Amino acid sequence: MPNDCGPKIDAQAPADGDLQMSREQMLDLGQRALELVVERIESLSGENAWEGEFRQVLEDQLLEDAPEDGRPAAEVIERAAREILPVAARIDHPRSFGFIPSSPTWPGVVADFMAAGYHINQCTWLVASGPSQLELVVIDWFRRWIGYPEGAGGLFTSGGSAASVDAFVAAREAAGHPERATVYMSDQSHSALSRAAFIVGIRRDCIRMIPSEADFRMDMYALARAVAADRDAGLNPIAVAANAGTVSTGAIDRLEEFADFCAAEGLWLHVDAAYGGFAIVTERGKRLLRGIERADSIGLDAHKWLFQPYEAGCLLVKDENTLRDAFGVRPDILQDTVWGANHPNFSNLGLQLSRSVRALKVWMSIQVFGMAAFRRAVEKGMELSAQAEEYVQASPILEALSAATLGIVCFRVNPANRNLDEQVLDTVNRTVLARMFWDDPAFMSSTLLHGTFALRMCIINHTTTWDDVRETLEAVERFGLEALSKNRTPA
């Protein structure tokens, strides 16, 4: 139901055939939207971190023909705020630990609103000079944080998936687009990487999944053997995708060793740092990510550990010309957009022509809060994950399954005083996860670690406290004991 405390919105629908609103209508509608979003943020910690519903229920609620006549704006906006948008994972909740969560800064949210309102298509310098220059500025911030040289560059993308596609196109073109091209990645790599490979034309049977070691980092010796075997078989290895923060455990591949190997073998090195890359703004992150500056390309997601609203992916390349060579085209319809040297068209650096203004939210957020605040926020996530690991190791009910790396902790229910077989443990921990979904305000997810079902917490939200983490772990312990008692497994 509409909130009577909100501003009065013109109850009349726009006139037939008219897609405009009066100034008063626009201000009233915008003010109500603003109030609803702020109310949501203020009440977030008192809500559950996840809210879902079955499809049939939502179809009954939402499936309808498009209305022929307009409806009152007050009715429409309230319906969206009450019936649609809340039925989702609340990724910015302080107890949202599933997948890779984040909590956007308010200046970033406002920046997206402004970018939409100014209705800019940042495809070329001609139509978006100011936003294009701003993207150059923010990309240069990233370049310097990474340690890339002058001449490096890149662009904002929708996310890591698009960045991976752009990277593999550049790698393919840099290799001369050979027949029977082969790429290599870890069995811990994000699915976006294998998808990107076959999107750019790599045969599925030429995408090599290299096994990871006990610490979930790619096995360098297995990689070297695979590359040598493929060359002997007449294939053409072109690229290796290393990880700087896997989504399962946060593992970071041995980036300096990979850079040495790829340089010796003439292979393109791409680093998927979509999750972990922005840890580099901290001293600890710089140590963990040493060697990343030697990669040919790096994927980053500012909507993860740089606390921005979706979508804010990014691809950096050591030599910007590798993107321009791969994507630069000059169709007749865009002949007016050529401004000469040093006036780049971002459409010549990636797969998109029409592009939103994505850099504005990063720029506004950092201008408002400063980098010291961002460093503290990133450090906090690493500190809380280390505390969570200590809690798990001290618990008589929980078992650590991987070392806390960056902001991720993986573990399971497995009491030290009981000799439980893997099938029972699998059932118990899946039951615990289901209980967390439905019976606890927190949201967490799972993964498979070399075949073992693991509960997983990713702790990177700058609003999360130790109480949020501790109480979530306590709930896992409680649900685990209840599940064990129902299994009636003898001690």
C-alpha cells in the first residue's frame, strides 16, 4: 500500500498519447523514488538478506497484458517498491555472504541516477567528450594502482564476463588469429572465462581446464605439460587465464611464475581479478597480487570490492593498442566521430557501441570519501575473514576447508569427535545451507572444493560487523547440530 507519509504524487495518469510529465510530476515522482530507496537502505539490517519466491506465485502476481491506458504514477511506483524489487537477494545486506556481494556507496547510486537522467551514450568522443575524459581519468587511476606502465589503458564494461570476452579477442588477434587456437585456465576459474573463450571462437575441446593444487591454485607443472603436449599435437596455444581471487576460495595463482612462463612461451597472460583485484589499494593486497602488473590484460569489477552499483566491470591492458587493433573499425555512419590523435572513441576498444556512463559512479564515490576510506573498507573485509577462519578453527563443530584468502572462508559442519562418512557430511551440510536460506536472516552460498561440498562466506561488505559474521557462524553450528541429531549417526 502507498505510504501516506510520502509526498503527494499526481494521481492522474499522463494524457493519452503523451509521454511527458510536468515539472511537478517529475519532482514528486523522483522524490518518492528517493524516499523509497533511502527507506530501504535504512531498514536493511532489520530485513532478511535473501527473499525469494516460486515462479508460479510470481506469475500469478505479475503476469498480465501491457496496459493500453496509463496508470497513476503513485500506484506504479509503490507496486514496484513493494511487490517486485524486494523479492531478491539483498546483496548489500550486512549479512549477505553468498557469491560475491557488495554494498554500493550512496554517491555511486546517485551517479547512476544522474547518468541515466543526462541520457548520455558514451560511445564516441563526439557525443560524450566529458564522460569520455572522465573514463580516461578513472582508468588511469586503476592503471597506477595496478602498476601498469604509461601506454596501458582499457575501458569500463558491464562486468567480468564482457571484460573476459574483450580480453580473449585481443589475445586471439595478437596471436594472429591462428587455426586450432587453445587457451588454458584453472579448474577453479569462473565460468565466464570458458564462456568467453568459446564466444570468441575457441573450440570447446581446445579450452584446457588445468587442475589446481591442494591450495586451489593452478598447477604450473600441469600447465607446462598441457602447453607442450598441445604444441606437439599441432595446436596453437595463445593464452593463459590466471586467477587473482577465485570465486570459490579467493585463491590467487602464482602470478609472477605465470608471467615468467607466458613470456617464455609467447602466450598472452590474462588475469581474472574481477573479485580480488581492488585489494591492491591496500598494502596487504599489493603483496598478495605481486606480479599482476606483468599481465597482458586484467579484468576488474568495481561493483564488487570497490563498492559500486552494478554495472561497473573493467578491462585493463598493458598496451592499449592491442584493444584498438582488435576492435577498431570505421563504418561510414560514424565517419563524423574521428577527432584525431588523443581523442579516443571507447567503441574502438571493446564490443559495445552504445555505452552508459559507468566511470561517473567510481569518480563521485572516491571524490566524496577519498581513497583512505576505501582502503580501510577493503582491509576490513580481509580482517573479518581472518577472524572468521580463527572462529572456524576453534569450533568443535566446524572444519576449515580452505585458508581464508582475501575475503572468503570455506568450511563445513564436521564435529571433531565424530567419525562421519562423506555422504553423511554432504547431506548434513546441504541441510544446513537450506536452513540458512529459510530460517536465518543471513545469506550464504556453497561451492565444491575438489569434490567436497563446502559452505562459503564472502565477507567484503563495508557495513558488515564482527557480530554479523559471528552470529552467522553460530547459526551454522546450531543448524549443524540439529541436522546431525536427525541423522542419528552414532558417536
